[in-house]
Amino acid sequence: MFIKNCWYVIAWDKEVPAEGLLARTVINVPLVLWRDTQGKVIAFEDRCCHRGAPLSMGRKEGGDCVRCMYHGLVFDKTGQCVAAPAQNRIPPQMKVRAFPVVETHRWVWVWMGDPALADEKLIPQTPWLDHPEWRSLDGYLHYDTNYLLIADNLLDFSHLPYLHPTSVGGSHDYASVLPKVERRERGVYLTKWVKDTDPPAYSAKYGNYPPGQKVDRWMFYEFQVPGVLLMDSGMVPAGNNAAEGERVNAIAFRGCQALTPETDNSTHYFFAHCHNFLIDQPEVTQSIHNGILTAFEEDRQMITLQDRNLRLDPTFKMQPLSVDAGLGQFRWVVDQMIKREQSEEPHAAA
Amino acid sequence: MFIKNCWYVIAWDKEVPAEGLLARTVINVPLVLWRDTQGKVIAFEDRCCHRGAPLSMGRKEGGDCVRCMYHGLVFDKTGQCVAAPAQNRIPPQMKVRAFPVVETHRWVWVWMGDPALADEKLIPQTPWLDHPEWRSLDGYLHYDTNYLLIADNLLDFSHLPYLHPTSVGGSHDYASVLPKVERRERGVYLTKWVKDTDPPAYSAKYGNYPPGQKVDRWMFYEFQVPGVLLMDSGMVPAGNNAAEGERVNAIAFRGCQALTPETDNSTHYFFAHCHNFLIDQPEVTQSIHNGILTAFEEDRQMITLQDRNLRLDPTFKMQPLSVDAGLGQFRWVVDQMIKREQSEEPHAAA
Amino acid sequence: MFIKNCWYVIAWDKEVPAEGLLARTVINVPLVLWRDTQGKVIAFEDRCCHRGAPLSMGRKEGGDCVRCMYHGLVFDKTGQCVAAPAQNRIPPQMKVRAFPVVETHRWVWVWMGDPALADEKLIPQTPWLDHPEWRSLDGYLHYDTNYLLIADNLLDFSHLPYLHPTSVGGSHDYASVLPKVERRERGVYLTKWVKDTDPPAYSAKYGNYPPGQKVDRWMFYEFQVPGVLLMDSGMVPAGNNAAEGERVNAIAFRGCQALTPETDNSTHYFFAHCHNFLIDQPEVTQSIHNGILTAFEEDRQMITLQDRNLRLDPTFKMQPLSVDAGLGQFRWVVDQMIKREQSEEPHAAA
């Protein structure tokens, strides 16, 4: 069960080639992505309406059409079949589903539900991914688990000092401070300030702070359906009134992460960790990326084993802790949206 | 669901050794094949009636018996158990099922249904496989899909110019001519003549035709249950009245192909593409075989992805085109035979 | 379906490290094993009560506690959670299940059922594994099949001359003598004497018997739930009245084997074949171990294929033979115990 009326990150912009076709499955639906003659990304169901062949094994023709290379059907960019072998008249129902697509700030978003409801204003904005004053590297990981276990992970950072002690971990006192959790219409918003604490290992070096320098750390993030995290985090030397708005001598990041379910049991994970300091030093960007990637690999190993544990006993009941507030609220939002979609589906079809 | 009262190609004759045992599964039934002292092929269920061990891990004894090498039971060539360890009297129900087998023209056929109905006259004949004036190489491919998707492929050659442009493809005008489709009792019969067209790439060179030579091409084939294709195809220089029976300066082939379901989701594919020209040049035979094999690998890649697409959405409805006439009629024949067998099964058992 | 009120061999003692954590799944339950500061083995469910993370990815702390390294929960050796991040009060239901464990004679046993019923007197004793006058090597194999097919194998040694002709096989006359089978409360007891027979290949050489020496062979073994075989076997030169108690010039073994279901379709197999002759020659111990291992690999290959055969047709009915007496009685005992446990479960819960 997945939310359908929702924008999903389906690719980094560079992954959709100018000429070829990209196959990618989202919420169990195989999709094929390509660019028309204006460079606009088109997303079709990657399953020819004739016999179910993958259009991604086909080829672009005449710029704005795609030909299925099994039996030769040609589809225009609305998904309508406009030619078929040994067939003069093409029945109007001969078409593949085309999905609304928006390319913005380096990510390609696809709307998997009712096209009439595809509101671009619902797309979370990621300006740091292509802003001249910010730097980051394009990240991608594939998980063989359901996406919600990864969402759980991103909604409870109390795990940082335990699972990521040498990468993004930070100190235990930082982890033990619960964030403030606010429910939003399409997700949750978490905020946290911890003052006079030690800086985390992976970023302390960039501050040029003296040894033993205590810092004030902040973390604000929105986590929206289906699984998009946009985070403002960082630190300043302690005692600078940063919480009141002044960020003097700050080390700041904007994290952009998107979980896109591939199937019930697999997930695409797009991410970048943007920084606006030392932007003329590519090795700093690379090092920050490596630190994040190390941590995400640690997450993946743990979550994959957690997933095995949960599948071994479907009756297992989790025991809640106060650190679960964020993930609990987010799962509630997801459940409500799915229930609402299911109750409205007959009307939408009518 | 498979047709049972039907001859299935289970092996090339050379695959069944004079001495050893060959294991092969057909329509979910594990079989073991061996030769008796007269060289006649015997097919047993490859599952010992005692504890289910594979007889194919056993050995022939005394020429006309097979011993299970788990607990030592011995079976004569009717499948009756004739010896067991520490057992003087063998209960009569101690037996494995023996299947009717016929070896003819290089293929070994097995009847998977009621032995009383095993009529050898139903076996499609493949004389070109061992005729002195014809040449071919033994082909085999394994598919991880149901066999009907492959049957579909062989019943709609409109896919040739798209999926096989550089191998057996041929020209688009050839592909756009629909064959005449006739339903037969156990399959369909397709015929097609296309006049004044370009010769296909993989065989044009054998005609020694001048550059730009147009040809008349023909293709007649029977496709019978479970999935046996016997095809007469070829070409002559255009304007030779070949359609009226004269095959002057012809390049002709006899294609023999057999799909044998292994399990619900896997298939054995036996094939050979026989030619009667340049038969003293083994490199020609090899080259024709390679061309066919290249095309069949292209089919397998496409069909495997098509199969994934169909499994991702069991509710997917295919949209028919006129090119589907052959496969539509064949699938109807298969459905009818399965339904008839199921309705008759209680009577057969009584 | 597995017996729960039962001791399962979960590890060789050396596998549970002094410091680290060992993960091992038994009857579909993931377990983590570790040693407290006294060296006593502790077994927890390897699934944190909070979110299901594997505790085996965690670490020991303070000697007698284990910390989950996902979110940092700490468990004392009773399984009670004693610390959690950002949480002052730990709810009493915050605990993981701890299982009774006994380490005795080189094997670590765990009780998977009601701890109140965990009677140590039910543990089969294996003194030969650590007795100074006996030698053996630690054996382990993993099966991708249900454990009962392996139990069947160990309860019908008529398969020895067929499946193991060059290793532990022995002569056909030996195999054709049925053992006496007695049902016990928690298993079966098999006894067999065969007089004036040929010695088996793998052990004849140790007797220093003259060529052609006939022997009297014995085999007594208890096979107890869940699948523990303890066997006294061996031979003496024929005519020595060994059956009456005299074991002159004997070659004797004590076989210790334990089948522990991992999941419905996989099994841990612990074994050792102890001998009390030539104990100062490690190459003899190694050679005996190798002979056993060769035979067990032969068993595994056959049983894995048998398992495939049984899964291909769930309606397959096995035909019984008199050699099945042991396995038939053992399967009956297992069935009865499972039924009894299921009928008692509501009472136990009340």
C-alpha cells in the first residue's frame, strides 16, 4: 500500500539521458523516462499496452515519439499509440499511461496518482542542489527493504551516536535531547537545539575551532510524504546566540534526502548533503559526501537485518519509546492519506 | 495448468546416454530418462515411490532395471519395484510412474497424460533433422518464463524487423503483411507470401543473388500443442512463379522448434533450422545456426522482461491488434484442450 | 511446526566467544548468544523489543549487559531493558526474551519453550566430546531443507551401502538386517547386531585385522527430540562373544549428532564421531572425521534433491517399507509432542 497522489523523486536529472530511455520502477509500477525534443522529461508506464513489453527496450523516434521494439508500436508523448504494424486504424484505447513529471533543482519528480490532482506547489523545493553558493555530490543507494523502515531511521536521530559513532554520530548528550515534533498536513516537522556540546566528528574539522571548543548545534527538518527529508543543520561556537538567529562562524548543511519505494520490499534512496563553506575545495565536498555515505551504509546494514527480523515473526509487537514520536506521527500521516485515497477511489474513477 | 494428453519433446536423442540417467522436469513433473538393453528410451517419474528420492541419482542395473541409490529399491522398466532392502515381499503399489516415450527423427517425445490415449500418430514429424540432404545443428535454450509468452512470440512474426533487425529481421514491408491464420484441431496453421521484397540479412548471402535482387518470400507453418513449430520458409528471386509451385534458385529452410514447459515459470526450448543448400559447407550450417541463436537470445531478453512486467501487475489487460490473430487462436485451442481434459478427468479416473 | 519444550543444540562451546556476540536462528527465532562475566552463556531473542533491530549487531557493556547499537537500549542478563536514550523511566515491558541455556560436554543447549519446564535432566549427555580417553573433531553442516528429512536419514541406515559405498557404507548383508526399534518417551531406541560380516571400509584399517577378517558389528543408538543421535557402534573380530558383553580387540565409536531446525526450510547439523583407539594419532582422528564428512555431504546432496522433489508435488504419498520403522515411530513421537504442546498452550498462557 502506497500513497498515490504524491510526488516521488524518480531520478537525478542527469540520469535521464538526452537521447536514450531510462527504466525505473516506482511503487510497483515500471516506468520509462525520456526527454522530448524540448528536453522535457516524459514518464510512461514501461509496459506496452499491446502485450506488456518494456518500452525501455525500445527507442525514441522523431524526437517526440517512442517505439516499442517488440512489435513496433509507436507512442506519442501523451502515450497515445500512433502507429502499429499491419494496422491502418489504431483503436483509441491503444495507449500507455503517461505520468505528470516535473524537473526542478536537479531532481525529477513523478506524480503516481490522479493527474488532475498533480499540484506542482506540493513539490518540496531543493534549491541548494543547484545553487552557486552550495556544493554537494549526487548520492544514491538501493535498499532491499520497505521504505518505511528507512523513514523510521530518518525520524529518530537518537540512533546517531550508536550506529554512526565514527561518522555522523556526535556526542551522547546531543542524541539524548528529544527534538520537538510537530505534525504537518503532509508530514512532520522536527526541531532541536543543543547548546554547549561537543561538535560531531565528521564536520568539526571544517570549523577551524580551537581544541575542546564547545558548540551550539541545531537541526530543523521537514519530513514529507512519501519520504522526503529537507534539513537545515549545523553548529556555531557555543554562546553566540545562534538560536536567536545569529550564525556567526557557523558550519551549516542542507540535507536533501528522498525515499522512493520501488516495490513492496525495495527502495530507491536519493540524497545529497549540501554545504556552503569551503565551496572552492572539492575535496571537502567529497569528504562530507563520504562521511554521509559511510553512515548510510551503516544504516542499510542495520535496517536490512531489522527487516529480516520483522519478516521472521509478523506477530512481533514493537514497544514504543519517547524517541519514536517523530516516526509515530509520520506513520500516522501516511496511514491516513492511504485510507483517504482508498475511500475516495470510487469517486475518482466515476 | 498444462495439457497432459500431448507429446512433449523432452530431449535431443543424444542427450539420453547409452548407460547413464538423464534428469529433466516437464510440466512440474521430474522425469528420469534412460535406455534399456535394446536402446529404447524409458521415462520414469524421477521420484522414488518410497521416500521421493531422485532416481536420476541412481544407476542402471542389469541393463533393464534402475536402482535408487538412496535406499536401494530396484525398478524394472515398467516402473515396478522388484527389490528392496530387508524386504522379501514387495507390495504391488511399490512402483514409479512410467511414461510413454517415442524417439523419432532426433527428438525424444514423452506423453504426460493417460497412457491409453498416447497415439503416436499425433507426433509432429521432423524428418529434416536426420535426412541426408538436410543440415542443421542441435539448439537448446532455457527460459525462466512460462512457455505461452514464447508461443506468442512464435505466432506473431511482425516482431521480426523490430526485435531482430540485424539477424533474422528482414524488411518492414515483409513484416507488415499479415499471414493467413487457420485453426486446426491441435493448433494453428499460418501461411504468407510476400512478393518483390528485399531478402533478409541472415540468408541473402547464400542465394548468390546480384546486389539489389528482389525476392519472393514464403512462410508456411503449423504450430501445434504444446508448442511445436514446423516451418517451411524461404525465398526465390522475384517473378519466378514460386507461389505456384516452382522454387527455382531457392534458399529454403525447415525450422523445427519445440517449447516444453519445465515448470509454471520455466521452459525448455529445443530448436534447429535445417537447410538443403550448401550442405557440404559446415561453416554455412554453423552461420545459419548462429543467426538463429542470436535472434532467440534477443527474444529471450525481451520476453523475460515482458514476464517481469506481467508479474508486477496481474490485473494488466493486453490490448489486441490484428497481428495477434495467430496467438489468439492458439491460446484458445490450448484453453479448450485443458478445459476438456479437466472435465473428463473424473471419467478417466473411474 | 516445531517442538518448543525441548533442548536444542545451538552451538559448539567454542563458537560463543568470551567477548563478542553470536547470532544464530533456531526454529525461526533469531537468537543472540554471549557470555556474562562468569563465562555463563546467555541467550536472548536477537530482536530488540523496541524496533526489532538485531542485538547481535550490538556490544557487551559492563560485562553483564548488552547494548543494542541501533537506538542504544541496554539489557541486563535477564533481558530487562535498564537504559534507553532520552528516557528516564523504562517501562517494565521493555525487555527481550531470555532463554534457558546449559553448556555441557562441549555443546550449548537452549530451551525454546516455557522456561518453567526447562528440566536439565532432559539434556542428552555427550561425555565423549570432552573425555580424555576419547578423540573427535567438531563438525558442522548447514542444510537448506527441513530437519525431518535428515532425521529420516539417520533413522534408516539401510541407505548406507547405496549412498555411501566408499565411505561409511559397509556390506549389503549388514544393511539388510533390520534394527530392533523401541519407542521411548522422547524418541526411539535402535539396536542391531550383525555377526560374521565384512568390516566397513572407513574403519577396517584401524583394527589391524588380517585380510579377509570377518567381524561382528553392533550399533545401538537413541534418537531423541528434536533430532539428537547418540550412538555406540563398532566391531570386533567375529566369534568373540561381543554381543554378550566382551569387546576384545574392538574398534568402537561414539557418534554424537544433533539436528537443530533453523527455519522451516533450513537446518543446523552439529556432529562428531568419537573414537577411543589410537588417540595419540591426530591423523587417525582427522581421517575418521573426513570419512564421516564425506558421507554427510553425500546425504546432503541426496536429501536436498529429495526435498525439491517433495516440494514439486505436495500431494505425493510415500509408500512405506519395513526399513521405515524407526523414522515412522520417531515422526509419530514428534507429532504427538507438537499436538500436546498446542493443546496445552492456552493453559500455559492462562
